[in-house]
Amino acid sequence: MDLHTVERFERVWIGFAIVMALLMGLAATYNVVRAVVPTVRSSVGQHVDIKNLAATPFGKPELKRLGFQTYELYMVAHIFEFTPSEIKLKAGDSLEMHLTSADVIHGFQILGTTINVEVIPGEVATVAYRFKKPGIYMIVCNEYCGFGHHKMLARIVVTA
Amino acid sequence: MSVSTLQSPRADAYVVHPERKLALYYVVTGLIFLAVGVAIGPAQALNYAGIDVYKYLPFLKSYYQGLTLHGVLNALVFTTYFISGLLIYLPSRELNLRPRLGFAWFTYWLMNFGVILAAIAILTNGSSVLYTFYPPLQGSPLFYIGAALLVVSSLLVGVQTLWLWAGWRDKHRGQLTPIVTYMCCATWCMWILASMGIVVETVFLLIPWSLGWTSGVDPLLSRTLFWWTGHPIVYFWLLPAYVSWYAFVPKQAGGKMLSEPLTRLTFALFLLVSVPVGLHHQYGDPGISTFWKLIQMSLTFVVALPSMITAFSVAASLENAARAKGGRGLLGWIRVLPWGEASFTAQVLAMVSFIFGGAGGIVNASMDLNQIIHNTAWIPGHFHITVGTATTLSFFGISFWLLPHLTGKPLWNPRLALWSVWTWFVGMMVFAVGMHWEGLLGIPRRAYISSLPSTVYADGARVPMALTGISGMILLISAVLYYAVVIRTLTGRQRDLENAPAIPFSEILSKATPTRFQKLIDDLGLLFWVGAILVLAVYLPSLIQMVQNPNLVKGWQLW
């Protein structure tokens, strides 16, 4: 095994690595920019006052119907629960969720979907999802928030 | 100048190279803290098997206190000690320059002081904030002061090493830095740039806030500064293993380092692009623009390249060594490698685990795929085969020659050492399968799930949970074997420094020549500033926006 052979293989390998990294990067960028996979949106730099959530849309955290198969949800995460803790939808409904926390950082993951958001006190996270299949979708707090963290669960019930 | 070891072995052991003692203290102190952290590990693994043993552990108030200890000691404390000892010792021996011992011992004791402060905070259940300590969860001031001192004392070790190197350069103008020193100094430069986030976060935000001097803290700004450091810290853990894979493992395999220029390029790349990538831990955060997340995602893919180069170079040097010893066939050469040597085997298994760890890392770095696994059990699955195996098992392997080298005491029971290596590797692989799998099923990371009814998660995850639980038991056995070897080696009575194993510096097949390019990347100061400009360019837009629109919230103690 001489050094020149090794160097030739090495160039091929590095070329392969560059192409692979490029493809992975482009695919991920496409999926995010075209919202193939929904990611968090927010008004950067705008906050809600968590000492006075009553004066904000989070004062009444509930599901609102906006139009045909279109819903909007304001949800508050606080130790150690989500309010509201159960949401009912029909298969095919689209849901736009706005989330904030009233105390510490929480997580918000809807199992069985690609929704996975950090819920930071004072910041408003917005994310949208269309529930195509009926079933019970579990919402899990996946950011450590204290002694009751593991019990912080909610659910979305989607009927046919 | 040789010193007789027969007359008074203890007193004279470190006369020729007193920095041996310094390195020994750093490394052994790190291993002691690791022993404590590792001892809690099986309870953590059992939690993810749905088995709650915390009620039988009266010295821990909660799962979360145990997890804080486990994470802080293993990931932050052990690594920092071991790396500080190794990365000041290797350059000082390669350059034949002695660090200023007074200052070196001061930094060692400063580090101890910091860790003791943080330990008091954690052990009294005053700071069960986990090793990410995101505010507004508010730990005790001792915790943040201790963490800051740990980081600052490691930086002082780094500055001292760079000082040694600068002294060497003054006397050797026009020459390229010797390879091991180059790798160590590049790592230190990267760590200085990387650590600025956590230093600013603790010193300017968290310490004043926890002392009650400020009434609120911005959780998003703190998180962002934390991840400025929190991602590149993994390269601070990994690069010392790379130093060994490039510079020592080839020699241990009976071969040579293949290409010095490429090795130098790899470390130069790490210095340039390790740090401006932290936002890929914050893809799910509101308050940060998607544009900057995607920019930092792209840079994360760039930092995968030097690791890909490493995979090739190190594997090629092993194949080269094996073929020189008569190994044949497409893969048959692997058989003639020295699998009986615990130090060699540990590090090759660490490399194997990093192939899977690196592949998983690419998934985590992809903003779309990350949506599925962010903050699930997948993540601890990932970092137990990266820092928990690629780094830790490499450090175990290094310790098998380093401890005898530093003390002059032969390795106790090399066969048992080999067993500890294989059980660690197998245990971590089983753990990784279990945890990645649990994560894909949506089970969250760091949650006390064993206290929940089995209908919540366990009923749908019996196989991966069983794997996780079994892996914890395998790792417990491994840790007992490893520490038996370490303790019996250190307490051995026979001491012969003159015949102690030397540092296994490899010969180099293709040496670097002082071309313009190699001279350019030999200037680590220049690379540091280019790296710093890159970091500021991708962080300042987000940071300035956060500072201009502060979102101050009060602290909470919820454990």
C-alpha cells in the first residue's frame, strides 16, 4: 500500500463527504423553507408579559374555530400542566398553535407528528399542523421543568 | 541524568519530570469524579427500563438530583480534568519544556475549589437544574460560581500550554510546530473561543441573578449563550481522543501516522468551524430567526468534514500497520491488529462507536429530522456513544498506558483491562440501541418515567426498555472492572520509572514541510481570530436583537 494510492482514495472519500454534506444540507433546508416539515415560527423580539397574561390572547387559552376545518389554539404551559389539557378535533382539521409558558421553560411535542417546540416564558411559539388521521395524540413536555416534569402530559383527540 | 528508584522511590519519582505528577493528579482526580457519576448511571438506565430504584437510594432526594450529579460529573467535570492534565502534559513532553509548576498547581486547586462549591450545591439538593441549567430554573449561587471556576481554571491551563508553545516558537522561527503540540494547542484555542458563551452566561447573567443582585434573567439569551459553548464543548471532549487516534494509536498498532499535513488541516478546520454551530440545539426555540438557524445548520455540516477525514486517515493508518505485519485481504488485515492490548482495543472500539455517533449527529443537525428526535431519549442515546464511548473509552485506553507512564507502576491485570473495555463497548452499544429506539417512540429524555403507570410509555416500548435496563447492568460490571484495574495499578508497590512505558508518539510517513499553506495554518492565533469573526458574524444578529428586547423573568426552584 503506497502513499499515492492512499492519497487518491482519500480525495475520493473527501469528495464523497462534501457531496453528502451538501445533499443533507440542501434537503433539510428545502424541507424547512417549504414547510414540508413544520417548524416553529415567532415574531422575533416580541414578548408577552407573563405577569399579566390575562391581558393577552393567552388570558383565555382555548380552541377557536377560524373557518372550515381551520382552528386556532392559544395554549399556556405551566408547572406541571398544559392549559387546555385536552383538545378535540376532526380528521382533516388544520390547527395553528400559539404557545407560551407562565413560569419556566417547557417542551411541547405531539407524539406521532413532527411538532416539537420549546416553550419559553415570554416568547410566543407558533406552529401549524394538519391532523389527517383519527386517534389520540399525546402531548409531552420534553424539557426538564422540575419535580413534576414527567407528569406534564396533555392530549389531542382526533375523531373521524 | 537518571535517578535511582531503589533508594527512595516515592521522593525521587517525579524529580526529572515533575509535570508527570501534575498530569497524574489531574487525570486521577477526573477519574475519581467519573466513578461517582458512573455509579449513579445504572439507576438512570433502570429508570428508562421502567424500574424505579430511587426510593431505595436515600442519599438522593430525587431522580433529577441524581441526573444532575450524573451529567455534571461525567460530562463536565471528568472530561475537563482529564483533558487539562493530558493537553498540558503532552506538549510539555514533546517540546521538552516544563510548565511553571507553581501556577500549574494553582490552577489544579482552583479547579478543585470550583468543583467542591458546585458539589455542595448539588449534594444538598440546592441545584437540581441538570447540566444544562436553563434559567428561569434557579440553582444556588455556589453552583454557578463553581461551574464558572471549573471553566476558568481549564482556560488557565490552556493559556499556560499556549505560553509554552509561544516560547518554543520564539526559539524555532521558520519551523512548523511539532504535530502533537499543534493538535493540543489548536484544541485549546478552540476551547477558549467556545467557552466565552458559558463564561458570559454564568458571570454576567446567572451569578448576579442567583445572588439576588438582578431581579430577572432572559431565558432565551441564556440558552443561546449556553449553546454557544454547549455544542463546541463536544469537540473539546472529542479532539483529545483524536490526538491519540492520530498520534498514538498508529504506533500502538505497529504502524505510522500517514499524513502530517492532513492531520494539521483537520485540527485547523476544527478551530475554524467548531463554534459557530450552537443554534442547531435551538431549532425548536421561538425568538430566533429560521434564517440564522439554517446558516448554523450549514456550518454544522461543514464541521462534519474534518471528522470524515479523520475516519479515513486513522483507518488507513491501521490498515497500513496491519499490512506491514502481513495482514491480507479486503478486511482480513483487521485480524492481525493487536487486539490483546487493552489500550489499543479501547480506542478502536471507541472509533467504531463514533461511526454510529457521527451518523446520529448528522440526523440531529438536520433541522427537519431533528423535529422527530429533539429532547427525546434518542439524545442521551446519541451522546453516550459519542462522549460516553468515543471520548470516555478512548480516555480509558489512554489511561492504560498513561498511568503506568506517569507513575512507573505496571498496569495491573491487562486481561481484566481488556474485559472492562469490551464490556463498556457492548454495554454502550446496547444502551444506544435501547435509547435511540425509545426516542423514536416519543419517550422524552431526562424524565422520571419509571414512576408513571406503564400505560403511558412502557406498554408500547417493552423491548427497547429492556435493552436499556440490561445495558445499565453490563456497564456497572464494566465500571467495576475498570476501576479495579485503575486502583490496583495506582496502589501497586513496584515502581520503576526508567522502564515505564514511553508516550507512544508515532513516526510519520508523510511529514509536513513548511510550505506557505502549512506556515499559514501554523499560526493558530490567526486561525483563532478568523474563527472568532465567523462566530460573531453568525451570532451577533441574534444576540443583539435579544439584548435590545430583553425578556426578564423571575427565578424558580422546583425540585
